[in-house]
Amino acid sequence: MKSTSALFPAGEGKRRSPLVAGAIAFALVLTGCEGLPVEHSYPEGKTTADKRKGGAPQYDTDKQETLFGDGGFDIFGSGKKKDAGGGSGIAVNSYLWRASLDTIAFMPLSSADPFGGVIITDWYSPPEAPSERYKMSVYILGRELRADGIKVAVFRERATGSGAWVSTPVSHDTPISLENQILTRARQLRVSSSASN
């Protein structure tokens, strides 16, 4: 039998010892995982074999689970809840979205985000009161047509004699009245959509 010095020439054992220790540790980790159950990440019962392509699995995208849970993050409106008004490629209720745009169409838009459900207008001065200006933010809070699915914030400023604008309070009824107008218009859109189908 060869001696240890013959297997590891002088000075070489010190260089290989971390490599050998690492290999032994890796082998122990692998053998420790031997009895663990294997869980496959394939969706169960959601594939069909395509005979033309040699049995390659085809996944049913309507039943596919998403990273964001049931209902998930639907960018292009491909979900099944079309009757809720969440389709048309936006992530919020489409009736509330269109109704909001219709209701505030007299004001210039600053930004509109259909994925986040936020509409922000630019400042608007009514012709009958040029010394006042208004700005609105409309928030659509979900994919369903519900009374609590819309929130409106209204901001008002009044011009001072020096030409500066000063924030002034808005009546509590103003945002509620706008929310009710949007909801009424959204219901009209939904009824007309149902009648055309």
C-alpha cells in the first residue's frame, strides 16, 4: 500500500484539502436529500397532448395559475370575468374607466393609467369663474362595478390680486356628486353593453 506522502506529494495536500472538503460536503448534502419527496411544478390536469407534435404538452391558459394568485395580474384582459366589466385590456373595471373619462371630459387630462386605475386632470378654470381653477384625481379601486369602486379627489385654487394661486377648500358634496355621476354613467354603459349582446 502506498503511503500518504506518495498520494499527496509534499505541499500538494495543503492545496487540495479545501477542494476535497468541498467535494465531501457536496456529496453529503446530495445523499441527505435522497429520501425527500419530489414535487413537480407542472400544473396537474391542465395539459393536453398534441398528437401532431409528438405529444408535446399544451397548457390551458384559462386555468393556469399565476404568480399573483387567483384572478392574478391580468394586463391584457384575458381573464374570464368579462361580465364584471374588467376586460378590454385594462386592469380595472372598464365601465367605471369609460364613465370616468366621459364625466370629466370637459377638463384637460394630465395623465391616465388604465393599469393602476388613476386619472389625473390638469388645472381647469371654468369660463364663468376665471379666478378659480380645479383639478381632479379619479381612482378606480377594483375590477367590479360597485359603489365603493370609485374615489374622486377635487382640488380648488383661487387667484389672489397679485396673480398667485391659493388653495381653498372644496365642498364635501362635490366629490360625492362626481362619484355618483360616474356610477350612473357606468351603469348606463353596462346596460347598453348587455342590450347589444
